[in-house]
Amino acid sequence: MTINVLFAANPDRWEMYDAPLRQAFEAAGLDATLGRDMPPGQVDYIVYSPKGTISDFTPYTRAKAVMNLWAGVESIVGNESLTQPLTRMVDEGLSVGMAEWVTGHVMRHHLGLDLDVLRAPGDWRPRTPPLARNRPVTILGLGQLGQAAAEMLRGIGFPVTGWSRTHKDVPGVTCLSGEAGLYDALSRAMIVVLLLPDTPATRNILNPDSLARLPEGAVVLNPGRGTLIDDDALLAALDLGQVSHATLDVFRQEPLPEDHPFWAHPRVTVTPHIAAETRPDTASQVIAENIRRGEAGEPFLYLVDRDRGY
């Protein structure tokens, strides 16, 4: 029997995913029909992303799962019409892409590359940065993305501390958890990287109190979620020198409004939500594997816990 897969992700992603999904279905041995317009009662699986084509999942009575193309599910997890199993995207391309972005910007700040750009004759001020082993990095969030970033940074020689709400064991990483563990992790961080999901428990995790726990002059990198930071508190910490620089890839409102203070602040670098994009080739393989599992009666990969929000 043919499996009907509805592509209900953002319409501008269709051309990117059409061929890779069909190829992944074939490689997985799935007799699957992929389309953007199917009678709801005939749909077996839904491929979804924020700003997709579905907001009411009630008519999709036959659907066995809704599979999100993004790692974040905060825009859908609270949808009361969604009663089907929901999976989030965890794939190698996403993890490696995030680890590379994090490593690139950690190295940028570690080496002081912004400072080394000479803008005028005579502006010749040689300096020697510390070695990586003398620049502690803390990663808030030890999921798939956080662990990938930690592994890459450890490979260069950075001492890495990781914090998560529940305790994790990651080889070579000092793993902390709980409120006391959070303050300990922040107190070690010359560079802190935010890779937590957006949940009620993580919103504004960087606030006046937690920012004060950082060593003076620490650097903040946020490729995770814009809601993790209290914007006003971060701006105050930057003005005081408690934080020397913030490189931000995600924001509460995107695109970042033109009048937002981040644009004009000399110690803030804004990047346009590019830290880790889902790659169609690797993501399609994850989608195909989950459909294969659904058809075989096996547990889905990366099933979202609705109570935890991710």
C-alpha cells in the first residue's frame, strides 16, 4: 500500500526538499507518494516547519506522525489540534553546521580577530592571545547540538563546561546541572554559548542575576533561541563591561527590528539566524527513517515530550 506523505513545510522549501525526500524514500525502500496537496483523510505522515501550510491538524485522522524539519518545536508543541506524535529534527548536517558556527565565533573572540583588523596607518598594536587551554568555554544546553559543539571545541583544546537541566555525562566535558550548577558553570565562562530549547524553564536564563555570575569581560554567543536572553539585562551588562561582547544569531522578533538597540551597540554582533540550517539531504534521510519506523511499528526517533516542550 502506498504511503502518502504531505509536505506541509514552508512553501519556499519545496524545491529544496522535493528531490532529496524522494531519493531518501527510495533508498529506504518506501513506496511513498510525496505531495503538497492531499485530501487530509488520506495523509499518512506530515512533514512540517514553522510558517508551514497547516495550523489545524484535526482533519488528518490517518496521520501517524508530524515530523518537524527544525530542531525547535516551540511554535507547534502547544497546538491543541495536534494529537499525532511529533518528532523534531536531529541530523548530522544540523549538528555539524552548528558546531562549526560555534567554533568559528569562539575562535574569533578567543583570538580577538575583530581587534586585529588595522584601520589606519600607525595603528600597530601587536598582542598575544592566550592559548585555547587557558580560555574556558561554557555551553548551556547539552543536547545533540551542544554535545557536537563541545566535542569540536575540546578537539582544539578549550576546557569545556556544559550545563543542562537534567544531568548529562559527556566525555571530556565538565557536566553540571540544577540551579547551583548553572551559577557554577557561568562563573567559569570566559565565553558562554547558549544552545538551550525555548521552554518556560529556559526563557531569560541570562538575566541580571545570572549575567552577574560571569567573569568580568566574558563573551556571550547565542545561536540557540532569542528568548534565552533578557535583552535589557544584556545591554546593561555590555554597558558596564561585565560582558565584553555579544554575538547573537537569534532574537525574540525576526528579522530584528530596525530600531532595536542591538544594531547600534558597538559591542554587539548581529547575524541573521544562520548558525545552523537544516540540510535537505541529511534531513530527508531522518524523515525517511522515521517513516520506515512508523510503518514497521518501531519507536520514532526524536519524539517530542509535550510536557517538557522539546
